[in-house]
Amino acid sequence: MNKEYSFIIESSARKSLKNLQPKFIKQIVFKIFTLQDNPFPQDCKKLKGYEKGYRVDQGEYRILYTVENDKIRIFKIGKRNDDEVYQNL
């Protein structure tokens, strides 16, 4: 049986979600829930210079997160083609 992870969505990520269209919110939330079963899917990439940091893409958006023990911390959500998602890490 696979280990299930709990997750925390930080206020900055929640704020980003609130500003999106409902269809994008639904896609991103679905992707976040899939991370509960496997926080290291095939399409995840390690963030350079950010210990324990990863990113996954969902449509036009990136989800940035860390994994420690049995917790996933979603700390940033932003457009894929916009480097703004990587600012202030």
C-alpha cells in the first residue's frame, strides 16, 4: 500500500488560485490531489538552488512545492511561460 501524503497550501498559492478561472482551478486542484499519492510523478522536476523543492506542470501553470516526511507544502502557483513564478523563492 502506498503512503499517502498530507498537504499544506500556503497563502501565496491560495491567493494565486483565487485569481484564476474556475476551469484552471479545477485542473490545478486535481493535480495537487494526485501528488498526495505520488509526490514525485514522472513529470516533476527538482528546483535548482531550492532544497527539497520540486515543480510540476498542469496545463499553462506550474505548481511549486516541497516534500518533507509525509507533508507536501504547495508554496507557489504561476504561469508556465512567465518567470514570475520563480521570483522571491
